[in-house]
Amino acid sequence: MEPHRLLPGSTEAQSTTTPDYLFRSVNEVAKRLKPETPIQCVFPDSVRTQARKFIDLFPGTVLYAVKCNPGPDMLRHMYAAGIRHFDVASLEEARLVRGLFKDAKLHFMHPVKSRESIRRAYRMGIRDFSLDSAAELMKLMEETKSARDLRLFIRLAVAGNSAAYDLSGKFGAAPSTAVDLLRQARKLAAKVGICFHVGSQCMDPVAYTAAIGRALDVATKAKVKVDILDVGGGFPATYPNMIPPPLENFVEAIKVAAQPFVDQGAELWCEPGRAMVAAAASMLVRVNLRKGRRLYINDGTYGSLFDAGALNWKFPVRLVRPQKAGRGNTHKDANARPPSEKMVPFMFYGPTCDNLDKMKGPFLLPEDTQEGDWIEIGMLGAYGSTMQTRFNGFHSEFVATVWPEAAPFAFERLRKKPTLVVPTEPAVQQASALRRASASKSMKQAPAERGSQNLHASGDGRAPPLSAK
């Protein structure tokens, strides 16, 4: 990742500062870096705007689900916007967040944890744990030596019929089991809560109403006062062919349904992930070969595009073919002319040898898209780079920060164009070429890229417009 510095006049803590080197557009990333490997383009304004929106709208505590995108840049911008609570699913995630923000509040909301993870998490100061079985409750008590300062959350099974990705089959206690667990937890913990997850990319606010109603039934039958109601994640982002209701509709449904809990003094929590960061990053990939309407690109289902392949999700795409001021193109293998205005459907194939490494789409691109062109694939801030593997040796952790909204003094142009060098050792693959080139910066301001576009949303969670920056 990039080294970070404090912007002049900033009052933010050092850990929340902006990257050393910024780009004004994705086109500028392609033009200056000419990347041969995929690059994650991060849009700070989008993630900051979404974080503030959740904080402003939700009537309780907002926990960011780190698993959705654990990138340090993402976390820093979230922290800068006011997020202080983080839902972690592993010790590695907990250590990452704690290493960035000493005052962060960590909540271990994975319902099944190893004994070692429980023990070490407790030593780190984590006191919030979820569970959905008596066996997990026993593990928690044994590994914390029956600590009396625990806050235990009973994970309740709920239907995921309104979600694009149902999560109800793996975790969650049936209502009768949840009643017993809630009673036991009440005797053992400092505070008790009920949590659930309606499924990823939930498209209907009524799903939260039904889940909260089930939680109320459990609490009523258990005759236990619930201290915290955690409505989990599932808040949707906007993708092609998936246009959800506004976030306000979901929050209103939650507020109305949860009022009986609030009347009894319960806190409300939520754990947004996808809706927080989906629009906050895109992937810049390159075309390695074209066979008719099939494009072979340098990223795929074993990389950032798992959802596009395994789930056949449609992501917005845009051809990136930056032009020089004069004649010709910046990439010798690409067509020197501007892209065709005629759009046609393409199918993508990833770089690995596996036949499953394909993305049916269809993805609409200019008719003359060819080898050497770059493609920006939008809405990949959620579960994109975080699901990458190293299969067949294809892997990239290069990150470019695209922040046209940043103050002009933040842009400092390199004297020499930076180059991306693919490291030979996996341990150093996280070191961006931008960091290696940062010593050669000058104070000359970088002009905005004429006609460049971004596929990320403006931070309101709505459809990602192809708006010129």
C-alpha cells in the first residue's frame, strides 16, 4: 500500500491521512502507469460519503464489516469519516484494524471461532462475541475463564429470500434454540444481544422487519431483557439489473420494527459492508487477447471477479484507451484511434488455465476493443480484491488512489513516469511501484485528464454514472 502523509492544515490523525500520490482519474492511472497487472483504483470520496451517510441515518452504532474489504486505504478513509467500530471475523482482521487505529472498537461477530482465537481476542481487549450453539457458548466461557465482562450475541437464523446471496444455511440458531441460549447468556454475560444477517445484497426492507419480529418473539419467550439488537449487514449496493430501494427505506423499516427493543432500553447496531464500499473501488484490467466476442483479460474469478464468474453478477464496464494530445495512443499495441461508438456484448476469460475462469456477462464495450486496451470494471470495492487467490501465480495488490475531489495541493506529479515492477517474492507483492517512485516527486500540479470517466458511484449508493471527471 501507499505510504501516507498528513495534508497541510489537516487535523486528522496520522493514520487517517491521504496517500502520498494521487490520480485525478482512472484514465490517468492507465496513461501514466501503463499497467500490465490489474490495479485496484480506490475512490476515497465515495467511501467517506457512504460512511458518513450510515452514521447520519442509522439510529445507533455502525460497525464496518471488515471482511468486505480489509484494504488499509479503505479503513483509513472510513476512520477519517467517523467509523470507530469494526466487525471482525478473524484474529488477522482484528490485528489489522488494531494496528491502524489504537482506539478502534472491535467486535468478533463470527459465530464459530477456534479456542485459540477466542483466547487471544480476549487478551486483545475484545469483549463482544456472537454464537449460535451451546457448544460455542461453552468454548467462550472456558477460554475466557468465565469472564464477567463479556457481551454475548445470539445469532438468530432468519430467511434470506430477499437477498441475492443467501447466508441462512450456515449460521444461526432456530428460535427455540435461541430462546435457551439467550437465557443461559443472560446468567453469564455482562450484556446480551441478538444478532442476525438477512443475506448479502438484500433488496427488500421488509426482510429486516421480519427478522426483527422474529428476534422480538425470541426475547419475549425467553423473558430476557436484550441490551443490544444487531441487525447485521445485507444493505445493498446498486449494480446493473439490481436497483435496490434507497438506504433511507431500509433504515426506516429497521427503526419502526425495532421500536419495542428501543423502548426497553436496547441499543441498535448494524454491520454494513457491501453498501459501504462497493462503489469505492474499481479494477483496471488489460486485454491480453481477443477471440471474436471473447476477451481474455488479466483478472478473473480467481482474482477480483469471483462474483462475476461464480454468481454471474453484472458489473459496469468502460473501455480505457487514453489518448495523447497529438496523434496516436499511449499503448503501442492498442488502436491509435478513439474507441468505436458502437457497443457490443463481450464475454470475459481470466488469466488462469482453469475453464471455470470465465465471466459470461454480457459486458457491453466498443466494437473495436482489442489486445492492449484497458477496461475499468466498476463496483468492485466489495469482495473484489479481498477474494483474490494466487492460483497459477496470477495475483496483484497494486492500489491507485483516484481522488479528483482532493485539494489541488495534494496532487504532486512525478518527474519520471512510474513503472510497475512485478515482484518476484510474494512477501513484497504488497509494495506498490508508486511507493518506490515516491522519492522522485515534484510539486508540479497534475492537470485533470480530459474526458476521463469513473464507474464508481458518487457515494450515494445509487447507480454508478459514467460521469466525466
